[in-house]
Amino acid sequence: MKLFISHAASDKDLVSALVELLIDGVGMNNSDIFCTSSLSTLKTGTDFKTRVKENLMNCHKVILLATESFFRSPFCLAELGAAWIMDKDICPLIVPPVNFSDLDRTPIAGSQARDISVVDVFAIIRDELNKDGFGKQVSTQQFFTAFNDFKKELNDFMWILKTDKDGFVTVTVTEHQREIHKVQPQFHYHDYCKIDKQLDLGRGYIENESHWLLLSTYSSKNHPEPNDKLRFKPELIKEVINHGKKDIRLFEVSSVQAVGVTVNIS
């Protein structure tokens, strides 16, 4: 039984941790896992695309590691499309801040996906893999030890935001939405910005913490675009309650310095 892990090259550290989890927590053999980020997977001189195609065609299951980098990678999306066309058994694993709705723009929209950050959910994934003939049953203690080791890498991957010497953090905008509210004598714009890391509000990692910022401005011309960077102090964040947007926690930020935008937003 061969397992194919489809992932973005930039996520190699997280993928390496996932492979260790599959070996130690699911009971799989390294030789049963095809993962291009593993140094031993591709021999020197091997044609990369040919090897990927062969293993995708011959695998029995595809794990799709759905990160933001995955959705920005044309090659990853090509792998997803090929796996779908070949009617492969695809197991989408969601890595926050990616959410389930992000799969709606792919051929596997509506497929059952799993949030990889929750131990009880990964226990279901383990049971499903074992039932399908992947790996072997391991002890409960061994599984939890393996998952806790993986979770440390996952937490670092998802939420670390380091402040600079002035107490600011810098984040990258990955998605922007705008709403217009008429406030006499002019329009008031609400800019909703999804950022590339989870917000650490001084409490350490929190499950399902927000990635969305609310910026209010009267400027109709200047607003953050994807790949722009925003700079702000974490203590200036406050949660917005009953904001009308489902499935997200939203935080308003004051005194944001927009890096890469022609105007400061405040």
C-alpha cells in the first residue's frame, strides 16, 4: 500500500513532521510513503515530474496537506487535479488558517476534510488509514506521544509572530474584502484582511484563533492588497463581537502601519 503526500515545497518542515507522525503514530513504514520533500525519495538524476507522475498513478491514497502555500502552488493544484481525474482516494488535511470553505474552489469541493490540528480528529484519520490497510495499530501512549511531537511543529508553523524591538509585529495580507458604509458627509470603508499567521494575543497558541483583521478608513483609493504587509502592536487588538461574518473571529486593529501601501491606515 502506497501513500502519496501532496504538499508545497515551502512546507517541507511540517511535512517531515507529518511523515514522522505517520510512522510513529499510525505504524506506517517510511518505504510506503511517497513524499518529494524527503531526501531519499528522489535519487540524484531522477526526473522529478516523471517520478511524481508515476507514484501518483500507482498510489492507493493521496493525503493533501492543505496549507496556504499549497493553494498558491500551480504544481500542487495540478497534482490535485490529476488525483481527482484518476479517481484517487483523496484525504484533505486542513492546516489553519486554511478552512474548509477554501476547498470550494477545487474539484474536491464537498469532500470530507479533516482539521489536522485537533488530536481527536487525527485519531479518526489514524483509524481510517489502519482500516484501509495503511500501517498497523500502535498503543494509545505511542500515538499521543507522536501527535504531541507533531503538534509542536504544527504550532510553530501556524502562529509564531515575533515582535520587533519596538513591540510591532509584521504580517502579510493573503486575502482582502471591502464593505462600504455611508457616514455623512462621506463613505466609510471597512477593510477585512486575512493574514498569513494566527494572532497570538499574548496567551500562546489557541485553537481556531483569528486570522482576520478589521481596518476602518475613509480612503477610497488606498487599501491593503494580497502580499502587502501590515505592521501593528498586538496590544492594540480588540475583538469585534456580532460583526455579521460567520465562521471567523474578527479583530480590529488601531494604528496599523501599512507596508507596501501608499498610505498609513489608522
